[in-house]
Amino acid sequence: MDPFTLFALANGAVSAVKAGCKLYKDIKGAAGEIKGVLKDLDEQFHNLHPPEKPATVEQRNEFVKEKNRVIELYKRDGETTGIYTEIGEHLGNYYDNYYKCMAVFEEEERRSKSEVYDGDASLGKRALQRVLMRKQLEQMGTELREIMVYQSPPELGALHTEVEEMMEIMGKQQKVLIAKKMQQDLIKDIRRKKRLEKLRTEVIIGFGAITVCLSISLLFAYIVEDRIKKYPQLGSEWIPKTEKQRQLEASPKKWTGR
């Protein structure tokens, strides 16, 4: 379970919650007092551009564009239920990845006190990464609380409280399960490394045995070839002829005529 991936997922969820809160707030604001909002826009525009200082075509287009945006938001009032649900889902994703990340950090810190670390990054660098990521995750949570509780309609503040309380309970349960899974994964990884090391050793031994046998065979072949050249009387076989064999071959054959 990679903390960097969990951190990225949490960060993405935070961005989605912030965007959802802004859209929800804009729609609610436009739907609640559409006439007042349009009236305020008209007054602001006429105050900025009195008859003696008429607005340019570009400024009038921007004014119309803003009024149309407010009207479109008013028409989307029925979408707030779906947006509310999406905000809750993204908020749950943030807390889910937050607690998973914290559980991974705690398990890594526990291991660092009892196990020898052999990774590429130094212990100091990994510790610094954990500290920075933990602070950033906590800062995200503070920012979400500020937006949803203090800068959004009351129902979003209530949603934040409910999701936070629920995910805190689930986070404690996940913490135990994640620590257990990481320990199981570590055991599997150690066993896998041992199997690979054993296989590597067996391959090296097998290759060495083949090399030795081949070297001995070539050496014997060279010795036999050299013996055949120097002592042809001993025959051309791997095993040289004995003295008795050579005498028998050299003795005259008895003639058996009929």
C-alpha cells in the first residue's frame, strides 16, 4: 500500500469537495434570492457606469454573461441533491485515504524500530516525507472543515460532521486491518525473496557443476588425443591397451587350414 498513491487520492478528493461546495453554494444562493441577486447586479452595473460614463460593449457583454450565469444556477436548483451526495462521497474518500495513509505511516515507524531498512531512500528522508505528508493531509482536513462548516450552507456543515465522525470510527478499524495486511505482505515478501535466493543458489551450483564436468571431459579428451598421437601403439580408444592385449595382437595367428 503506497502512501504516495493514497496521498494523491486524498488530494484529489479534497479538490472535488471544494469544487462541489462552491457549485452547491452558488446554486443555493441564486435559487434562494434570484430577484435580489439580479437587482444587486443591476444596481452595481449602473453605479459603475452612469449616463455620463457609459459602459463599453465588452463591459455590457460581461454584465449580461454574469446575469445569465446566475439565472442558469437558479435553473439548476434541482441538482443540489445530487451535488450534496457527490460531496459526501468525495469527503468519505478523503477520510478513507487519510486514515489508510496514517495507518501505513504508523506501521512503517513501528518497523523502523525493530527491522533493518534496506531501501533506496535513507531513513531520514523517509521520515521527513512522512512528516510532510502527514502535515499536508491534516491541513487538507482543516481546510475542508473551514469551507464546509463556516463558508457553506448549514446542511454541508452537518454533512461534514456526520462523515467525519463515521470515518473516524471506520478509520480505527481500518488501522488494525491495514497493519495486519502489511505484516502479512512483509512475511510473503520475505518468503518470496528466500525462494528466489534459494533458486539462484541452486542455479549457480548447477551451472558450476556442469562447468566442472565439461572442463574435466575436455581435459580427458585432450589427454586421450595427446596419448594417441604420442603412443599410437596403445590404441585409439579412451582406455589404452594393456601389455597383454598388445602381445596378443602382435603374436602370429595360427593357421587353421582344412
